[in-house]
Amino acid sequence: MKVRSLSPKGFSLVEVTLAIGIAGFCLIALFGMLPVGLKSNQAAVQQMLANGILTSVVSDLKTTPVTEPRGSATSSPRFQIPLPAQNSTGASNPLYFTEDGRLTSDQGQSMFRLTVTFLPNSGKRSASLANVKITWPSVASTDKASGGVETFVAMDRN
């Protein structure tokens, strides 16, 4: 009768040690990428909120009713942004928005800062031209802000 030798079943100590080492290395690499992912996510959320505020402000500027006489100074209906008379320049006082996009008068509790600069229009049509810029954080000056969104708006006020 032949006796069959039983070979050990399972992994050897060397194989288990190697597998744990590889898994540990992968986990360390994964945890190393976590702060980068969180910072990237935060930047994306801030960009999304700023774009939402920008869309709301541009809509407010474009829905400003026509004035009599045409092209005279007025203010926007929702945010009360002063629009100068046509073909004149000016800048509105900065507006401040909270982290959830609501208008606030307290600069200390705000996250976003909005500035609207009106540009002269030398064309034959009397459109109001505006540069709308949102920066964050709101307490920093616009050239030291960590992020910003800017757009150009032409409003036909004829």
C-alpha cells in the first residue's frame, strides 16, 4: 500500500507577509491621495456655488426694467445693483454672499465677494456693458483671492 503524503494546504508565512506588505503599501498611497481629493472637491463646490451666484446676478441685471427716459440710471430689481446711465462708467459697491449663496450685509460671515464694473459703450446701440466678477474668500482683496469667476454682460436697455 502506498502512503500519500499530505501537502500543507493554505499560504506560507512568506506569501502572507508579502500580501500584507503590498496591501499596506496600497493603503498608504490611497490615504496619501485623500487630502488632494478633498481639496479638489472643495474647489469644485466653491466654483459651482460661484457660478450659481453669477447666473443669478446676470439674470437680475438683464431683467432690469426699461427706464424712461431710455438709458437713464436705475437699479436692478433683486439685488438693487445701481446701473449708471448709458455710456457712462462706474462700479457698484461690492456685494457679499454666504456659503449657501444668500446675500448678506455682514462681510465677516460671507464667503463670496461680487463686484460689478460698468464699462463705456462707444457703439451706436446703447447697450449697458458690465464686467461681473465673483471672488472668494470675500475678505481677501481681489488680486489675492484663492478663486474667482468673471463674465462680461451686455444689456440692451433701449
